[in-house]
Amino acid sequence: MRGAVEDMDGGLATSAAQAVAVAAGDEVTRRRVGAALAWEGFKVASSSSVEELVESAAVARIELAVLAHDLSLLKPSSALRLLRAELAEVPVVIVSPATGRQAVRKALRAGVSGYVYEVDVETALSATARAVLAGQVCVPDDVRHQLDKPAFSFREKQVLELAARGLTNGEIAARLFLSESTVKSHLSSSFRKLDVRSRAEAAAIVLDPEHRMELGLFVVPGDGRSPDAAELR
């Protein structure tokens, strides 16, 4: 379905009530998401990309945008930034295979109002869309109690940020006069709080100004080394 934004019947979405635009690069996902919404009575417009959706927004009156996109990458996606920049007044729901607190927090920081796991499209998407259209923020139940900002101890901050600068456990231990087992313990605790599994993922958060400010972290002056030079061991 390239070119104009199309509805599920092959027509062009108009000013019908509760008009929802779906953008998904994969045709199977696009049809699946559109069908779940159409089944519940939404007027669904379908596009293969955010660019096409934005281009057609002038003729297709959109009340809600649904973006099927993998948010497993830590950096904000260009597609999501474009959508929020060009259609700032239109609420957005993300459908993504990425699960867990980090993906949902990232979406909310980017201005998304709803988040649905890809596996739950048939059961949760329509309810999420209706909640968002009613002015609510809707996220999966398994993360709603985890969205508060994690609290780090002073030592956890020190260890985490030195690790983000590329120091090994041994080097961090020597600098902070700790044992390597204590360093590893602090890193493991910090990784759980950040919902990440590696130094590279943690570094992407710690070294990002927006995330750093939100989490109350500071940056230890670096020595020019790569932030993902070593893995937890």
C-alpha cells in the first residue's frame, strides 16, 4: 500500500469519527493492526511508513496515530521523532515487540500516549486506542508499577558511570578502593534498575543528557575510552 494513506477497504480515510492512521513497514503487521482496530469500529487508514502518513495527513483527518515499530534500540527512532514533530496534536500509540520498562519509558519520554506489546494487538490495542482518545495514558499492566524513576546509591552512580566510560571492573575497583566483587554487585543492581543487560546499553543511558538528568546521574570525567569496551564479568 504505497502512496496515499488507504483505509482497510482500499479507500481514503476522511473526517469520520475516531479515524485512526496506522503506519507499519511490514504488510502483515499493518493488516493485523488495522484489522484489530476495524473490528472494533474504528475508521482505519493504513500506510507503509510514517513519511507517507504525514504526507497524507492533510487529506486524511487523523485523530490517532498507531505506529508499529520496534523500540528495542535505546536511541529514539527517527520515525517517532518525525511523527511527533509533524503531527504534534495527534496522540500516538506504539505497537512494538519490545517489552519491559525501558522500552515503555522511552516511548513515554518521546510523547507517546499508549503502548501495546505486539503479541497483545488483538486483545489490547482497541482498548488502548479508546483510552488514549479519551485523554488517558495507557501502558501494559506489567510495567505500570515500574515506571517511577529508579533510585541509585552514591556508590552505584560512581560505579555505573565509570563503567559507562569504559573502565573494567578491576580498574573501577582500584579507582574507588573497592573489591571487584563489590563493583560487580553494584553494576548488577544498576543494570536491573535500568532494565538493561550490558555495559553498552547502560552507557547509552548514562551518556545521554536527557536520560542522565531524568535519573539524577552525573558523569565522571572520561579518559577517552569507548563506553562499551568491556562486558560485565
